[in-house]
Amino acid sequence: MIKKTFTLIALSFLTVMSCKNNSEELLFPDCSTENITYTEHIEPILSTCVGCHNGPLGNDGIDLSTEAKVLEAANDKSKGAEGRLLGAIKGLSGYAKMPPGSGATPLSECEIKQIEAWVNANLED
Ligand code: HEC
């Protein structure tokens, strides 16, 4: 009896642990970071940003209205090695967290991962 109970507890513990390890996959079953393209992934994610970052007079000089301009913001290392785009969407210290304001919906972990993968793939020289 004691042995059975122990086995049961051990099994439920293992089940809980395996769920915990997979939680990110369960939350984002489609979070692929392969073959990310500007038109298919990045432009739609950043569409909520463009209202404030459209053209050369975009807030803080950040223009997110074209692929080249987004890469320019990503490659701007004036505030640190992450670049201003990744620094801002990850909310790293030293960067203004984007999107701004306590009421704003932050980008999801998956969206941030996809942007990071795309930036890394496109800034490789
Ligand atoms: C409501 C308007 C608004 C929206 C929406 C917005 N931004 Fe901003 N953004 C600003 C303002 C204002 C600043 C300057 C903030 C500051 O310096 O404190 C800024 C600054 C930035 C910077 C420079 C940050 C730094 O510290 O160098 C980046 C990069 C940026 N935004 C990207 C984004 C991205 C990506 C999104 C969408 C996820 C976004 N922004 C959405 C208004 C906005």
C-alpha cells in the first residue's frame, strides 16, 4: 500500500514537472522562429507601433514604417549592444519600454522571439 501510494505521488509529481517544462510550448504552439519574413511576420507585429513611429519625425527619431527603417532601429547600438529595437520591446534597463504606458498590451514572448530571430538573421554581415 505504502509503495503504491509512493508510486502514485511520484507519477503525479513527474506529470506536473513535465507540464511545467512544456508550458511555453503549450502557450505558443505555433511560435516558430524559422523563416521569419518582414511582410509575413514583422510588419503585422509592428503595425501597432507605426502610428507613433511613422516617418522621419517618428517618436524619438524611430521610424518603423519600412523594413529598412526597422533594421536601422535594430542596428542602432547607441544605447547598448542589444540595439534600440530589441532593448525597447524587451524593456531592458536604459531603454524606453515599448509599447509605452501601463495600459498598452506588451508584445507577446513569441512576438519578441520572432523579431529577435529576424533581426539576428538580417543583421548578419
Ligand atoms: C503611443 C505612442 C507609441 C507607441 C504605440 C509606440 N511607441 Fe515607441 N516611442 C514612443 C515615444 C514617445 C518614445 C520616446 C520615449 C522616451 O524616450 O521616453 C518611443 C521610443 C521608442 C524607441 C526608442 C527607445 C530607446 O530607448 O532608444 C523604440 C525602439 C520604439 N519606441 C519602438 C517601438 C515599438 C517596437 C513599438 C510597438 C511595439 C512602439 N515603439 C510603440 C511612442 C510610442
